[in-house]
Amino acid sequence: MSSHIDNRKLVIAREEEENDRMKTFIFKGEGHTLGNALRNLILKNPDVIFCGYTIPHPSENKLHLRIETREMSAVDVLREGLEQLKSLSDHILQTFETAVADYKSNQMEQ
């Protein structure tokens, strides 16, 4: 007897019809922080018709992100959005660390 445990953090919801330009992605263990950030970045893509997210139920630790596009595949749009979010997060972290180092340096001079 084997039990299958799904440890994937991201799955694509089953759709009634197979269309690469319309997908719902399910992120396990994620919430509004990732959902809102990704939605805002993805909506800046001119090929995106719709992008929205829901948290189906507070007791479920899942985020459903829906993407609909004109030409690009929804997977490519998601990948691009995730890469932009990573780049933005790296920039924010670097800016913060520089500001902390500058502050500490100024404190030692006084």
C-alpha cells in the first residue's frame, strides 16, 4: 500500500478545456503577500487580459492565481512575473543592507 504525498508548492488547476493562454495556478503555503505582489507585476504586461488571485478559504493555506493572455502562454507570463518579483526583492534587500551599513558607519563616526 503506497500513499502519494504531493509536496509540490505550485500546481496548475485542471481546466475544462486545454488553453495555454488561460490558466489557474495554485500555490501551496502562500497568501496575500505573494498574490498581491505577483498580480500587480503581471498586470503591467501588455499581453495580459486578466490577472487576479483568491484565497479560497482561510483554513486552506493556498493561493489561486488566474492569468489570461492574448498571445503569450500563461506559464511564460507567470515565469516572467516571478523573475521580476525576485529582481525587485533583490534590489530592495540590497538597498536596505546599504542603508543599514551607512547608518552604522555614521553612528561610529559620531
